[in-house]
Amino acid sequence: MTYRIRLLETEEGWAVSCLDLPGCHSQGNTREEALTNIREAITLWLEVEAEEAGVKTVETLELSV
């Protein structure tokens, strides 16, 4: 899946939010670190959402056809 994010550079580093997942935010000292961190935050957000909905397993795969 593809998620929209918003990156903000501040004096303290980079803040990042996933616009498609309410409350899914992260940060990093560099842009690259912030992007890595938001990927992890999105994964965790989806796992918690699935758990609360009673889903037993969540897998993310890339398939080439």
C-alpha cells in the first residue's frame, strides 16, 4: 500500500506524520531517519489496528508478476 506523509523540518530535526492514519507520527534527526521511523510507525499502527479488530496475522509482501 501507499501512504501519504508530511515531512516538516525544524530546528530540532524532522517531524513526519502519516496523513492517512490518524495519530501516526514520528521524527528523526535527518530526513532519512524520519522516513525510516515513519515506516516503522505505520507498520506498528497497522498491527495494533488489526489486533483491535481481531485479526490474527498481518503480512506485508511484495509480489512481482
